[in-house]
Amino acid sequence: SLTDGNGGLVFLKTLVAEYIYQKYGVKVPQGNGVLDRLEEPDPAELEDSFFKYAGKYPLSRKDTDAYSIRGAREIDGFRTNTTFILDVQQVRTLAKAQGVTVTAYLTAALISAVDRLQKEQIPNPAKHKPVKIFVPVNLRSIFPSKTLRNFILYTIPGVETKFGDYSFEELCQSVQHQMKLQITPRRMAAIIAANVSSEKNLLIRAAPLPLKNIVMSGVYNAVGERKSCFSFSNLGVSKMPPEFETYVDRLDFVLGTGKFQRYNTSLITYKGKMMFNITRNTSKPLLERHLYEVLRERGVHVLSESNTRE
């Protein structure tokens, strides 16, 4: 379930509740994401909802390649995580002023930052590629599923920057409309159908695991990370059970980097603060500076923390 942020939070809360009971004898009641480990699992929690809600016809995976951030990797595999701590009320107010969601607002900020970085790294506009952000979507808000297994898909909003410059307001509206068009039950069902079709293929199912790994690795290398610059995963507002909320000051949601991509970004909101985490495997903070500037230009107060070696 840790591959799915929502299932991962349920696991985390249940684990903490059990620790409190074993350590201090304090029983945390069910609810607010806490399950009773002694109960028999609800069959709905174990359901593979991808098979249940797959559409009849698959959606084509064809799409344009996105800009890939350049930069020397850390030689020893070190990952730098920078956290931008934002005030949730301020960001909500700014997003509302643009008529968009918080996710759309911050995705637009990321697109603006990557656009600036691409212009810095590639001065010739004719060689620019689209700037697109991979945004995971919790399908439980679209389909009536209670599964604790992985049940997320994605939307990939972006812009073709070589056609000209975009104002931040234009980016906000573009991202908002793209996400509304892409996040629909029918489209998500078609994407699910494309994903599960290979699992239903009898020839693939009969193939030995080593061969499957080779084939899947080849497919991933060909298209897996080329269609977006990186991910931005927003887990939204998280609440803890009252029994131990006073002991939890902060939550962070941190993603690792991809196989080829230099960055990944994620967000979680808790107790009025947004923890905007930016993870990179490059030795220099290429994206962070531009993102900081974009947010500050909008008037967003940013408190920054990092484990950087510099």
C-alpha cells in the first residue's frame, strides 16, 4: 500500500496507533484512517479496483516527449530534499483568486519554474520541448472503491513553451482546464483498460518472470518517464486521530527520484502548513531557485529547509 499515498497513510496511522497501545496501553479507536489490526480485513480493502473499473476500450498511450532537466548526478547516489514550508491559508487565497485549485496553482508554479530553467539550459526556443508535469490522481474520488491497494492514475497537464511566453495567470487557467478535461470517469476507465490489457494477455501471463521483467523494463525505458518532466503528488490535507494528534507536529511526504528524471516533487498539508518537498539527484539546485522565485513573485511566503551538502 505504500505505493499509494492514501493506503500508505492508513498503514502509517494504524502502525502508530498499535505502537501507542503496546507502549503505553492507550487504545486509539478506529476512524480517521486507523484500522483495527485484530479485525478480519474487509474484502473491499483487498480488491483490485483496476480490474473492476477498467473500461471497454483502452486509451492510446501516444504522447509527445517532455523536456528533460539536465544536470550532473550525485556521484554516490545522494538525494537532496528541499522542503518549502508554506501557509495553507495564503496559498488557498491566492489559488482562489485565480479561480483554480491548490493543486492546479502549484502545478502552474512548477511549469513556470521549469520553463525558466529550460530557457536557461537551452537558449534556442526552436529546440524547446513541452513542459509537462505528471500529477497522480486518487481514483477513490472518482470510483466507489474502498481498496487499500494501489488505486491511482495520473493526469499530465503542460504547455508547449516554444510557441511563446505564458503569464502565470494563463498557466493557472490552462492547467485547471486540462485537469478537468482529463480527470473524468470515462477517460480514467480508458487508461485503466490500457494498463490492465497486458495483464489479461494470456501470452504475457504465461511468460517466465525474467522475460516479463525484461519486457516491462524496456517499455518503461521507452515511455515511462519521457512524457513528463517529473511528478507532483499532492496528498492533500491529512488529519490525525485526536488521541495522538497533539504529539504529531509535522508530516512530510517525500518521493524518490525516477530512474532517469532528475527531480520529483510532493506535497502534504497538516496543521495549517504545506510541506512542499522537492527531491533531486543532481549536485546543483537547478529547479529550486526558479520555483522559489516564482512563488515569491506571487507573494507566497516560503520557509526553506534542506539536507543539501552545500
